[in-house]
Amino acid sequence: MSLIIDGKKIAKEIEIELTAKVSSMENAPRLSVVQIGDDPASASYIKAKANAASRVGIHLTHHHLPIETSIEELKSLVNDLNESEDGLIIQLPIPKKLEPVLEMIKPENDVDGFHSENLGKLVQGISGMTPCTPAGIIELLYRSGNDPEGKHVVIVGRSTIVGTPLSLLLSQKGVDATVTLCHSRTKYLEEHCKEADILVAAVGKANMITKDMVKPGAIIIDVGVNRTSEGLVGDVSTEVKEVASQITPVPGGVGPMTVVMLMSNTVKSALEN
């Protein structure tokens, strides 16, 4: 039976470090979260962010707009917040007609790390805002004693939010993992997964990774959060615990790390800008 990698515990360690930084600052970092509509998952995520901000000492403001909000109204709000805040998030999902506004967030305020300029910096290995889930996974690996240097990491899922930026982070000099990035068109997926020293599942499909896809002793990072009739489950089947050496739970694994890295990016922005 595999050991659990406790994301809640590691996130708490990072929160303590951030609280110390914030307490030494003249002004508390400012973070604004813009929500459009009433998506229940968005409300849950924002609550988790607000609670973390309160614990660390970040001043978070929640701007809750109706689904009918026009692109002009959203642009005006973003322009104002770009000038007043250290960090700015537009909580996804939003109506498609409003998506162009995402690029109006200043890259230095883009604490989610989604802006095209920040992704470009990641490709070039230049310091910028790193997407929170990939950054959280890197911290999770190091702080759980799983240095990825020289390891074969297989990532299943190539989104620009998790899979692709994570592959770039793991490939950077100083991290030095060997990375295989798999996706929906990958042939012989099972064979690729079975070669992984560290297997990252980030596809959003419940129980997709089964124990016959995992090399005995592998480290499993489960990014998936899937709402089912049985509650929240990951992309990795529970049977994988029989063969993996360590595994992240869902919930309580990667999720808390994503939130705390958002806090980390906000503190970074406040200190640097």
C-alpha cells in the first residue's frame, strides 16, 4: 500500500513561510478575484482562496458580477484593478465573449500565470508568474523527498494550465527531469505510463489511470478533480495504491498546493513591483 503525499500539510508549511514574509512588509499584498455568474465550483474555489489569503495576511477583494456583464464593463474593471492590485484573477469559466479580457491583465499582476507573456517567459526559462498548479506540483515533489532530477516523468494531459507548463518546468536546467507528455492522441498510452518513475495524471477523467498502467514503486501525482455520484474522485483509480510507492489524495493533494502557490505569486508580485 502506497504512502500518502499530504498536500494540506505541505501547503501549511508554505503558508507559514509566506505569513512571515507578509508580516515584514509595510503594506499587505492586495489580491482581487473577479467572478462572473454563479458557477458553484467557482464559488467554492474563491472561498478556498479567500480563506488562504486571510491566513497569510493578504487583502483579498471579491468582485462578483452578473452573467450579463458586458465586455466594456469588464475591461473597465480590469483596467482599474491593474493599477490598484498586486494580483488579479478572473475566475474561470467566463462567457466566451469575455475571454479576450484575460489578456488585458498585466503580466506582473497575473498571479494565475495564464497570460501569454508569462507562458512565453516559461518557455524561455525567464522569471515570471508561474502557473499555480504546475508550481505547486514541483514544490510537492521536492518537499515530499521526491527530487525529479534524472527521473522519467510522464504527464498525461497537455493543457496550457497544467500539462504543458509542468513539462516545461520539469525540463528546465536545475530541475533536470526527462519528460514524456501524453495526450488524447497518444498511441500505446499504457506503455508510456508504465515507464514513469513519476506519473502525473491531469486529464479530468475519473479513474482513468488504473493499476495495470503503473510501474511498481512509481510516484503518482493526481491532478484530477471529478465530481461523481460517489463524490470527488481523481483521475487515478484507488487500486493504484496497491502498486505505487507514494500518491497524492483527492481531495487534499494537489488542490491545496494550487491555492498556496497563488498566495506565493501574490506576495512575489507585491515584493517585486
